[in-house]
Amino acid sequence: NEDVSLFAMVGGRSNLAIYDSRSSSPDNWELLFSISLKATISSLCWGPSVKKGLQYLAFGGGNETVAILEIKAHEQTLWETVLQIPCNANINDLVWNNKGLLCIGDDDGTVSVVDLSYLKSGKAVSEMNYNWQRQGVISQTKLTRNLGRNAITSLCCRSPSAAFNFNTLAVGGSDGIFEIIDLSERG
């Protein structure tokens, strides 16, 4: 994640493991928790950091769903799945920009851009006083290229900076086409 205090990985047995990675040596990293998963996971992506000790992790793969974990790392580490986003095909790549846009590339040639900027409020989902599942996804856009004949295999987001004043999404697929999409109006 952005502050380098947590490290996520998926092993061959479909276990998602989260480590405390504040030590400079991986030999000293502490396993915080591990989750057994039924599906093969092909992509992990940390959400933008908004508050120390509160992180979001998106992951997806062979079950055609992207799950969002909320991880609260204080004296003890607590986690829960706060959102599941159904997709029409297996997930190949995820990227989450600092504006809160989660981009999902799938096997069917679709890129879904999901606005999860609400998670940047700094509040844990359990602290919110209404049905967050309904309120959390602000909007969703789908971009499709060669539907069913192309897998989106690579995504990369670039957020605005002093030299570069718009959000872009680079998309690559099994069809050999590389596109750059301006997301400025989306987030």
C-alpha cells in the first residue's frame, strides 16, 4: 500500500495473506491475517490511503467478482469485505487511482470504471449510519473493445500532477491494441 505498512499477496493455494511490512527485511514481516479463497485471484490493488490505519484492498480473478476489503490496522488488525462488484468475465487486472476510481479489466474485452471515491471519507464502513452498499458505488462506466474476442490484460492509471493535469487510463489487450483514455471528467 502507499504508506508501505501492509503487503498483500496471493499464494498458489488461493490464500490471500496480509503482512505488516514496516520492517526493512521481509524475513521480519509479520503475518496479520490470511483468508482462504475459493477462486483463483489474478489481481490485487490497494486503494488510495486516506487515514493511517484504514486501508482498502481490491482483488479479483476467476470468480467474475471484485471484492473490496476494509483493513483496520491499529492495536489489532480487523478486516471485513465491504463490497463485491459482479463482472461478466474473469478479472485480469485492477488499478485504483488516488481520486477513488477503480478500473477493472476482464477476459471479455471490458474495462469497468467504478467510482469508489466515497471510501476516501476517512470513516470505516462500520461507522457509517446508512446502507453503504447502496451508497458506496457512486457511478460506473463500462468501456468495451472487441467484445468476446479480446481480453483486457493490462491497465495503468496516471493521476494529475504539476506537469500532467488530467487523469488517464492506459489499456492494453490481447488484440494488440493500446489505448489511452482521459478520465478527467470521471474523477
